[in-house]
Amino acid sequence: MFYFAIFFLGLILGSYLNSWMWRMHENIHVINGRSMCPHCRRQLAWYENIPVLSYLVLRGKCRTCKNPIPKHFIFVELGTALVFVLVAWHSLGSPELVPAVFFRNIIFSILLIVIFVYDWLYQEILPSVVWLGALVGLGFNIYLGYSLLPMLIGLLVAGGFFWLQYAISKGRWLGGGDVRMGFMMGIWLGWPAILLALFLSYVSGAIIGLLLIATGKKQLSSSVPFGTYLATATFVSLLWGKEVISWYMNFLH
């Protein structure tokens, strides 16, 4: 029952995130106003706003203008719900359940979903989301009693690594959003988990990039929404970083 409630909460929040991200991109006020069709801008009735169900009942089309509702809406709703369940499962499965860690990871996951989706759709990592994440992460980690030194090292390693690439390439390899996200990741994960996140982001980016090129969906010169890979790698490292690093160290010995 608990996991069902968490899943349902994730669906609701995913629906809200869809609306919020679209409004941000369209420069529409994100607080006031009800959800609307992205094509004809008609305000939606409550029964058109039920996560997943409304999309299926309407067969993926606006009830008025009949234009297709973006398919990513339903994937964001389901993805957010799945992420919430994973965070809850990981927290409840921990021998040392700390409520603050659970809430921290939920908040982090929400921000990562926004970064993942927004960069994938619009090739931009919102600075406001990254700086908010950095401040929230710093506050939570200090409250939880984490040492500042690993966070500082992580910040310098990730942020410095990305900044160096940005400076050398004059922004051709990485964007400013990637550099800012590197600083945020370093604060969240600290040392040495930040190394795992960097490794996973580059490996996953390379593999998926090669697959897209091989299938003709991308060209070698095409830009890559690197924030999506950084967000995914950060999420994995956040939940399972200690276990992966411990396994790797044992493997070396």
C-alpha cells in the first residue's frame, strides 16, 4: 500500500513537472493559471488532468483541437512514479533508515528529472534548478553531519574538470550548464562517489551516442544533451554509489 501511494504521488508530481517545464520554456507564469493544451492553449478540465489515464482516454490528443499531446508527458509521469518507488525501496531497504536521507533523495530526484527532461527536450540546463540543487544539497548534507571536505573535493573535481573542458574548447565540447551541474554533483555526491558519476555519465553518453549515430538518428557533429546522462549517472551514484565503489575496491583486492 505504501509503494502504491508513493507511485501515485510520483504520477501527480510528474504531471505537474510536465506543466512546469513547458511553462518555463514558453515563458508563461509557472505559478498562476491552470494546465492548458500546448497547441490551442485551452485550459484543461480536471478530468483531462488525471495522470496517464487522461492521456489514454483521450488517445493522446487534445479534446478540442485534436492535435497530439506530446508523448513525453506520459513518460515523465510514469518515470517520476518509478523513480519515487526506487528511492522509497532503497531507503526502506537500508539497515539505517534516516527520514532526512529519504526526503533529501526525493528532492534530489525531482531536480534530476527536471534536468534530464528539460535538457533532452530543449538542450538547456536551467541555472535556477542547478543553483537551487546546490544550496539544498549543501544544507541537507550539513544537517546530516556529512564532512565538508569530501563535498569540497567533489565540487572541485567535477566542476573543475568540466570548466577545463569548457575553457579549452570555448564552449564547443560542453556548455555552461554542464559546468554548473558539475559543481552541484560534487556537492551532492562528494568524494569519491563523484568519480563514479563522471565515469557513468561519459560511458552511457558514448554508448547511446554511438547507437544513435549507427541508427542514423544523430550525426557525429550533432549536439548531445549531456545533462540527461549527468542526471542519470548522479541518480545511480546517489542511491548505489557506496555499494558500487565497495564492490570495485573488493574486486581490486
